[in-house]
Amino acid sequence: MSVLSSEVIAQIDQWIQKYPPEQRRSAVLPGLLMAQEANGGWLSADVITAVADYLNIPPIAAFEVASFYSMYELAPIGKHKISVCTNIACQLAGCQTIIEHLEQRCATQLGATSADGQYTLRSVECMGACIHAPMLEVNKQYHENLTLEKVDALLSQLTNEGASS
Ligand code: FES
């Protein structure tokens, strides 16, 4: 059985069609993202190799991409990956206070996953929402103009979603 599901292959095929036939390798970034999403939010060596094989590129080329960009995870992560911008605008707007609050509430450290597997906290570079700093992204949604109260409300929402799913 293929490491990549037929759904992931169909998604990668859609991306391949956006590029000239000889530039199949250009689909490596979205291909890895699709494969990561289908693999519980992280890329194992098998999955990276399977994407590379499908795109006819050397596995090392896909590994280089997967290890360079912060959106790829090379080990299992928590149920909710919270990416906090720590770039300059968010620094000036107090992201450090937000991070310390998240670390305390999620019982983990920036760059790590909580023991209960619920939360992974990540520091990321500018996400283009500087005007609404400080901000974070979780489950593909931006949360901006953060306050400690907003963080608490967000964590309650994530907990409730987890309880009802
Ligand atoms: S510096 Fe944080 S979104 Fe730009």
C-alpha cells in the first residue's frame, strides 16, 4: 500500500498541473503540506520520501525543504499547534507576555508539546498581520490583537471543541 493516500495524490496532482510538465518538482512545498496534514500534522521520513518519489526528485531535496520551513513538523506534535509570532512588531506589542501565559496555561514551553499531547507551542517569524500584533495562528486561523483574556477564551474554545469531537 502506498504511503500517500489517493486523496493526497489527487491534491498533489492538482498542484502539479499548475506548473510546466518539466517542473513537477515545484509542487514539493504544497505536496509536503498535503502529506503532513494527512499524517496527523507531521512528516515522517517515509512520508517525505514518498512525496519525493512521486515528484521524481531525490529524497534529500524534499528533506531539505521539510527541514527548512517552520510550517513543517518532523516529529509528532500536539493536537493543537499554536504558532506565536515573535517578530519585531509582535515583540513590541508584548508577545512575550502572551507566550509566558500560554506556557503556563498549556503546561509546556515554547518549542515543545504538553505532556497530555494537547498543545504544541511554536515561535514563528512574521505572519503578515503586524498591524494587529500581537498575534498567533492555530488550526489555520489567525487570532490578533491578543490579550491574556483572548488567549484564555481561545484555549477554552479549543478545549470545548476537543470535548465535543
Ligand atoms: S511581526 Fe508579528 S505578524 Fe508581523
